Amino acid sequence: MQYKLPLLLLVGPTAVGKTEIALRLAERLNGEIVSADSRLFYRGMDIGTAKPTSAEQARVRHHLIDVANPDETWSLAMFQGAAQAAIADIHARGKLSLLVGGTGQYVRAVTQGWTPPEVKANAKMRDEIGKMNEEHGKEWLHDRLKSLDPEAAEKIDARNVRRTIRALEVILTTGKKFSEQRGQSDSPYALLTIGLKRPRSELYARIDARIEAMFAAGLLDEVRALLTKGYSPELPSMSGIGYRECCQALIGQWTEEQAKVGMRRATRVFVRRQGNWFKESDPHIHWFEAGDESVVEKISRLIQANLRA
């Protein structure tokens, strides 16, 4: 029987409290954290992504945070390879890997052994699709994907134009759905998945409070500094929640309050999208109430009973 490396996966919606619980678990279980949140890749994007602070990163070693500049692209395949290498390194040093995040496709790529469609880039097709995006906009382009492959459209954020274009390129080149061409193998890990949840009203209150705290901590100044360095508002990294709304405020299209309202609305949509990836009905996920005072103790007992580093 093939030996599989033990891996703890910690998932849950944004603002549920994954960061602090992951830190406490890692400290208790001699672990290190591998981030599966694509927003945390980028240097200089700290406040708007709720990136673990320097003090938090000093408590426990983190991997795959601040690995790229905002104008660099980290593909799904790049992340998958880097995450697998980090997990292997952590295990080789006798520690437990905690894969933590809310970006569903990045989590699944690692834990389910995804392989991307083996379709070579079609530059001519990609250019044509890019022209359609410029002419009609990203929402129209995503609707086009939805009409051809609803499953792929459900899993790809409409703001991620690069992935939308790639999916359409593969579909139009092969005549087959993008969602049916992604390979998948058995998980390379002895996986234990922990889900964190809160009542929806409580979660939304935490989201609203976090957005207020971000502005108080200088989110507008953070975005202004990125723009001053020459990073375009059109970059995929700058289209993330918080950054696009602040860009609108800084160019005078929105007020600060309108930016906050936009962030609240977009974050609620994002929470629902995360729920499509990690469902409470999934029998493979062990769900815990994040607000339970003894949640770390309860999760620790489950891990110790099921995983052996």
C-alpha cells in the first residue's frame, strides 16, 4: 500500500476565524501553515487581504505568502507544485502540514491531484477571445462561458478574466467542456478536512467589522501606494475585493462609504461562492463552530485520533 503524507485541511468562509484557529492548532500540534488563499500571494497587499500579520507569522512558519508582485501571475499549476513541495518539506522535518484557505479551486488542485487540460495554448483563439472581452466586458464573457459550460462558470469567478479566457479557449479549441477535461487522481495525502462555520448573521457582522477595521488601518493608503508604484487597477490582483472598490474611491467615482458598501456586498457573494466548494452536507468535512471556546481542543483530539505525522 502506498504511504501517503498526512495533511490537515482547514476550510471555511472568509472572516470565520481560520487564521487564529490555524495558529493555535499549529502551535499545539507542531505544525506549519501552507496558505491556499490566492489573495495572499501578493507583496504589498496586506490590509485588504487580511494577511496574517508579522507577529502571527512569527508564531508559526507560513508558506506561500508574499511569493509574487501584484503584476505577476501565479497560475493554478504553479501553486499546486509549490504547495506540494512545501508539504513534503514540512513532513521531512517531522512536522504536520496545515493547508489553510478559502480558494476552493486551489485547495482541490492540491488535495485531489488535479491535472490541467492537456490543450496547448492557441494564441489566435486567445486573441479573439481577448478582443471579445475588450468589446463586451468581463461579465459578457463569463455569461458566454456559462452558456457553454455552466459547471466551469460556477467555479470560475467572473472577475478572473484570465481563467475565463483560458476555459473558453479550451472549449472552442476542442469542442468539449472545460469542466470535463480536467484530470483528477486519488488524493496523494492522508487527508483530514476540518470546516469552520458560524451562524450567517454572526459571520456577516464579523465581515462588516473587519471592513471597518481595514479602512481604519489604512486600506485606502495601501491601495494608493500600489497605484503610485504603477500597478494598474486592471491587474487581476487589483480586482480582488477591497482593491477594486478602493480604486473607485481614489479616482473619485465612489465615496469611501460607497466603497465599504461595495465591499460588504461583494464579500457576501464570495461567501456564497465558497459555500459551493465546501458544503456543510459534505460527509468528508468535519464541521466545528468557530465561536466555540473549546473548538481548538475538540479539533486537536480529532486530529490526534486520525492523523499521524
